[in-house]
Amino acid sequence: MANDYYKNNYEVIGGYLSPVGDAYNKKTLIEAFHRLKMVDLALEDSDWIMADPFESSKNEFTPTRQALDHFKQCTIDHFKSKNIDCSDLAVKLVCGADLLGSFNIPKLWADSDMDLLSSKDHYGIAVLERTGTDLEGIIAVNPILTKNREGLDFIPVDISNDVSSTRIREKIRNGGSIKYLIPDKVIDYIYKNNIYKNEIPDFRK
């Protein structure tokens, strides 16, 4: 949907999914190398979205702004190596409305990172709208987002999808099928590596 939104005004050259590292310390997360492998498998058929190991390979927590710095520098280096002008390169954070809402949680985001991420002159944020979420209200109570309003693009969600990793894990624990909810290669990887141990014998059907 973000690609569709931007393709009339930009040439979209790629997108990255960046799994967090183990230092994120969320109890429900399995090891980072498993998550990175599953993302790789899920994206095998994509001609523009890729997985990147920058965050997942680090032993320390990596702020989102540093990940975008990494993507931008790698892209610049790539174009420069081919003598291609990249002065008009734009790198944006694509996120859901819930992540934008987290900008208002005290001390969760560094003010400087929030400023760089939301600034149209530095990065900018593409926010996927969610029914019932007051995006303008989120911005109104945040001085940094208010200042950088022009750097925030709200992307209409014309097809809703409530599938989430949490719900997938719940289905597995309850012995339900996850067929058609995630790619078959990812389902096979979960099963073959016994990632969710002793939960159900076979959930590929």
C-alpha cells in the first residue's frame, strides 16, 4: 500500500524489513536468527522488498533512526559505486498508526531521533491508517510531530488485515491451522525447527 501511494510521484527502488535483535528483550521473541530466516523465506518471491540483518545481528539494542541511517548510507554507496546521481534520494519509515502513537509514550523515543525520523528534510514517515485511531490527535499533543507535520504521510488502508505475529502464535498454541495466513515456506521452517516447542504436533495443514 505504501508502494502504491508513492509510485505516482517517486520511483520506488526498494524496501527493507529489519527484524529487531535479541537485545530488544521482548519475552515473546524467539532468537533473532530464526526471525531473520523466516522473513527471508517470506520475501523470496518479492522483487522489491528485502530483509536486512543490520539490527538483528547486533548484541545491543539498535534505535530505529540508526537503522534508517544504515539503509540510507548503503543505498547512497550503491548508487555512487555505479556513478548514479542520488541527490534526490528519499528514505522513509513505513509504520502503522500504533507505532506513531508510541511517539507519545514518555522517554520511549529520543527527541532527536523523533525529530529526524519525522522531518521531511531528513526522512519522513509513511503511516498506515488504522480504523479508530486519531492520527491528527496523536500529532496535536506532540510538539515535534506538530512541527514536522509535512513529513508525515497518512496512507489509506483499502484492504484491512488483522493478521499479526501474536495471533499466529496463539493459533499455533491452540492447535489451529495457520495455512494461508503466512507463506508455506515459513510454516515449514517453524515446524522443521521446532521453534514453538511442545505446542502442537503439526500445524501445516
